[in-house]
Amino acid sequence: MKRAYYFFKQTILKNRLAHLYLISGPRGSGKSQLVDDVSYLILNQNRPESPHLKLQIKERKVPNMMVIEPDGLSIKKEQILALQSEFSKSSLVSGPRIYVIKSIEKISVSAANSLLKFMEEPLSATVYGFLLTENIDDVLRTIQSRSQIIHLKSIDEKDLERELMTLGVDEKLATLAPYITKNLEEATVLSENPNFMELVQFIEDIATLWGKKDISYPLLFTQKSGLLIQERDFFKNFLELLLLYFLDLVHYKAHQEITYQFLREQIQYMSDLMSIKDINDIIEEIQDVLEQQTYFINLELVLDRLSYIIERKR
């Protein structure tokens, strides 16, 4: 995203900004944030820094900016007609005008026809459009051909971890949140969620209590079942983070980089203690549960079974 932002910044400085951009990238690649940042550059040209304008853009309270998202399953013709109507009026604020259409691949045929007409007959030379998509192959060719296309890559977990750390997020939470979401804002909110904090602590408990045979893992898991199976997505997050931990045991044995650096001592202890076969048995079981949990299985029974399998490998 930083490279794309630099491209836009230089383009604006050289007064070479095109009137329509199609920005493609996976979820969490920063498409919306990029558009907000570029919109600020466009609307604040040759003016002092304005934190107020940045906040207005973030809260969608800028008179010169309109954001459209799918209404239900699609972007409808009425939404595009409303955009045309709004931009045909004299703006209350002078200067450039910006429209953003999210999930452009979901536009209906009638809405696409209206949008194409709007793009081909711009009401002003200072109207700029940004179309966002996660699936560029699903975007109509007629729209692609009229746009300058910008491709964004998914943010790397380590990059996101560093971003979270600069925001003051605890190291443990900053390490693991990027494996749940690649979106900085979502990761920041997640790191402030007490349930996520408790989940990370539980993963740490599994690691630190491994050598204490008087602690029963089935009992430990039962005590946390209310947290872990509160909803399927949260249970899936738990499984993914648990899988990540046991994969670290394999990585440590192979002298590869590990994710749970803050549990390095425990990883060393468990990795030295366990055979590759035992670790792989647990990994395969977690992967099986991950696959099964997409169906409407009894999460409590599955969690109980997983806890007994882990217990037998101690």
C-alpha cells in the first residue's frame, strides 16, 4: 500500500491524476485506507495540514465525497442514479469531488450501464472515481478498460505486527492478531477485545503448563469451553492459533523461524520433549477439527476430543 500511496502522491504533485482508478487487492490489503489517504491529498492540496479533514473523510462527512457500497447482494441502478444526481448539483464546497464504489464486481447490469455513461460524460474535470474490488476477474471488462488499474498485495503478518506495535499494542496480541485479520483497523480492534486477550492467555497456558502433569488438559479445556465455543468463528480463531503454536514446534526442530517468539522457552522445552510423530498427530487432529467445524457439528464434543488427544501426547 505504501508504494501505491507514493505513486498517487507523485501523480497529484505532477497534476497527472487520472479520473478513474480500479484498485484491486485481497481483503486486508488496505484498499479503503489508501483511498482515504489519497482523497485527503486531493482535497487538501496546497493547504495546511488538516486533522479535521482527515477525520471527516474517515467518518464519511465530507460534502465533496460520496461512498457507495452494495445494497444487499449488489450495487443497484438507483445508487448510481443517486450519485449522478448528487454530482450534478453545485457543491456546497468548492474544489475536486470524489466518488468511491466498493465491491464494484457486485454491480448489477443496469447499474453498470448507468455508471459507464456517467464515466464517459463527466460532469466536471475535477471529478475522481475509485472503484474497489477483491476479485478483479469478476469486474466487467467495460469497466476495467476505462480504468487505471492498481494492484495491492495482502499485507505481510510481520509488517502488520510492526504497525500494531507502533500503535502501542501488546507484543503477544500484536504477534497473533495478524493471523486472524490482515486489516490494520480490525486487528487494532481485535487486540482491544477482552475475549481475544483471554484466548491468547489460554494458548500461553497450554504451553507453560505442559510439563505439569497434575494439571488435566481436558479439565483445563472444559473450564475454557464457554470462551472457546461461544461462536464458530471464534472457535476457528482458537484452532488456527493453536495450530500455529504446534507448527512452531516443528519449525523449531528444523531450525526455522517461529511465530510465538514470546513462548520460545516453552517451544524449546516441548520440542525437545516430543517426537515429530506426536507433534504431527496433534497437528493433523487440529486440521481435521478445522475442516469439520465448518459443518454444524457439536463444538463441545469436538473440543473435548481434541483435549484428550493433546493430553495423551504429554
